[in-house]
Amino acid sequence: MAKTIPDLNRALAKAGAPVTLYRGYGYLYYVYDDVPANVWQDRSMPLCHFKQMPFVFWLEEGLRFAAEVRAQREALAQREARFAALMEYDPDADEDDEDDTLGTPVARKAKDDEDDEDDMVAPDDVEEDLAEILKDRLASEDLPAEEDEVPETDDRSGTEDALQPKRADETLCSSCFMLV
């Protein structure tokens, strides 16, 4: 007996995944809907028909999607917990600490201002250096000439790749024109 989308949805529910597969126009999509946790997410599948892939593929893909959403929710909960811990931090709570060096002024040595003129670089100097570097790099690269390149040909004259006629059990999809 052929498995159907309702069979898949029952198997996903039995596995404990709050995931349901729906059929759209020309595609299928999973919906992760965990009402108690107020989580809803969807994922489109670029396939027109359920029978294009085996039942096991759809089941594994649904379970993988549920696991990814759960992992995202766990990572989000961890980030929110860290953020909440940061928001609860009170820098004034350490008043008994006598080694508070943040409030003490620091004396700095006076610098000699004589070398300031040598440190200044004009924009023209920088552009000339970049232009020289670019010129050197272009000159050092050995680029193959376009005429040396020979395009590879794909010889498909074998009988395996020949177009097969439409079988009696195949139908043509009206939305994607794929034989199913």
C-alpha cells in the first residue's frame, strides 16, 4: 500500500515531532507548530509531489527539521539566560572592595612633539604606494592566454543518457512539467 501525506503526519506525531507536512501549489512544506511553547516555523521543500521521494526521505526530513528547530530554541534560551545574567549585574555591589583602580587618575609622560611632522603621511603617498603594489602584482601573475584554453566537451552519445519514451504509468505534472 502506498504511503500518503496523512500517513507521514501520523508517523511524525508518533515520533513526538510537532511537525506536519502540507501540500502547496507546486511545492510541499513542513510546519513546526509547538502551541504550548508558542513556536511556529516552516520549511519549503522544492518538490511538487509527495511520491517523488520515498516515504523514509520525508520522515527523516521532518524529524531533522524538528531537531533543528529544537536546537535553535535551546540556543536562543541559553543566549537569553546569559543576557539576563548580564542585565542583573550591578557594578556598585562591590563597595567593600578597596582595590578600586578605576577612579584613580593616571599620569602620562609628555611626548616629544618634534617627530609629529615625520609621522604625517600625505594621501598622495599612500595612493602611489598602492598603485605600485597593484602594478607589481599584475606584472608578477602569470595569467593563461584566452586562446590557450580549450573548452571541455561532454560526449553523451551513449545509450544510457538517451531520452527515454514516456511510460504508461507516468503522468505529466501541470505545474512543473516533470514526469511522475
